[in-house]
Amino acid sequence: MLSSNSDFQRFSQAALSRSRFLRLAAGALFPFVGWRLSAAAAPYPELLQSSRAPGTKDTEGRMGTILVSQFGSVKIHSYLSPADGLQVNTQMIEGPNAVVIFDGQLLLPYADEVASYLQTLGKPVDRIILSHSHTDHWGGLQVLTERFPDARVFALDGIADQIRARGPARLDGLRRTYGDKAATNVTVPKETITEGLQRIDGVTYDFKRVVDAESDLQLAALLPEQKVLMAFDLVFSPNQHAFTGANHFDHWMIVLESLKALQGYDTITIGHDTPVDRSAIDSTMTYVKRAKAIHSVSADAKTYSENLKAAFPDLQQAGFVDLSASYLYAAPH
């Protein structure tokens, strides 16, 4: 197993330029036409997934999907939102006495489903941890903090500043699209998650600070005893396009190489779509390499978008490509 400090040291020490910091500060991944639930099987040892048609409720009256995996006394509950929620995952790590939540959904109704499901577990929420500042991961925190007022909200140092800087504008845009499904209040993390090993309710986490990948600043977490990698938006599903609007192609590849070097972590939870295995790191690397090459020869957003979609014609979430192009070719300001 690689050292918990040295493997990611260059990521945490890399400097963030002000322009890149603000460019995606609290950036929202806005909704697109054509998002649909992947049918790919997840590698979880105990997977409970509904096979119902997209857009319909399960037997519990829930629109989202719950995936459950057990590792001894620890369970990982993954809530996957439906299409209009951008298939965002909220991970709930259930220890012996409490639950730790990672990420808070885009829309209020799906955050509410997360909260209602958590209540069925019969354990208090110890804390909520935000992976990064894209609004599709924190827009629903308004509900979670209301439903669990004693739960503190954590994020890496710098994430709160990003959300504070651009959060209000992002929510204004969401409300124009979603109306009352979108939050009215910007929920800013008040606690800082530190790097390294931490034990929370009997579960060991190894928290990593990653810069200049899918976003300017992002958390990754290892569960060394369960051999689970929580990659969030560092790794994308082999079935889906990735968001490349941060223009960090080269350093993202370095990050992915480091993740690939981790031994034994065969279960990977990601920010969108069902959990994946290690092959998703390779497919994400292939995608990022191709996106970089296309970007280097594309003069405008339309060309980049068309060429990248043509390079991966079978992938879902093509709206990510259009959004990425709009960031990559935005007029300087």
C-alpha cells in the first residue's frame, strides 16, 4: 500500500491560480437533456438496486435508487438521484453507532429522500462532508442541515470560500430552471476536514486533498480497512462523458495515475452513476487524453463539443461535453 502522505503530496502542494480558482468556484453542473440511468452492474458485494423504469417510484415511493454494500460491521449506502438530479451520488457510511454523509445532492426533493432514508437506519448523523464545490454536490445541503441540525458540515480548506463566492449566482440559475426544487439558501461548510488518517465511529478514513483535476479542488477518501476508494468526480463511469471544463488535462492524468497505483482498492464510489471497479480509472484516463488532444486542435466550443462526442458516440451524458466546452472557450474576463 502506498504511503498516505507521499502519494498525494504533490497535489496538495500545487498552487491554485486565482483565475482558475474563481473560474469554477462553486461551479454548478447544470441540467441537460438526455440524462438517463445507467444499466451497468456495480461491483458491490451486496447490491440492492431497483430495475424499475426511469422516472418511476420504487415500492417505498422513492424516485432515487439505493445501493447497499456491507463490509463487516460497516455499511455503505449510496443514494443515486434520477435523471433531472444529474445522477448525483450521496454516500452514507454507516458505522456501529452513527452515519457519515458525503455530498448533498443537487435538488431539494432528492436530498429529502436521502434524509428520509437515513432516518430508517435509526442512527444519528455524525457529520456531513462535501467533496467539492460544484453545486450538484451541495445544492441539497439546505434540506440535510434542516433535517439533521446537529450534524456539522465539513469540507477541505478553500471549498467554503469557493461556495461563498459564487453560490448565490449558481442557486439563482438553478431556481430559474427548477423552481422550488432548488435551494433558496447557500449552505457553506463551517468545519475543515484535515488530510490524513481519521477514525470516525470506528471507521478509518484517509482523506486526500487533490487539486487541478476535474475541479480546482477536491476531496478523495480511502477506507483502508474496507478497501474502498471514494473518488467522487476524479473518476467517471465508463458509460458517461466526463466534465473537462476546468482545463486541467495534464494534472488530472497525474492524479489518475496515482489512483491507479493504489493496490487492492477494487470498489470505487464516484460522483455520478453507480459504483465502478478499477477499470473505470483506465477509461477515465483514455477519455481525458482524448479530450486534451481534441481541445488542442479545436478553435471553438462547437468544434470541441462535436469532435469529442464523435470520438465517444456511445457514451451518455453528452450535456457534460457542451458544458465543458462553454467553460473551455469562455471569453476571458
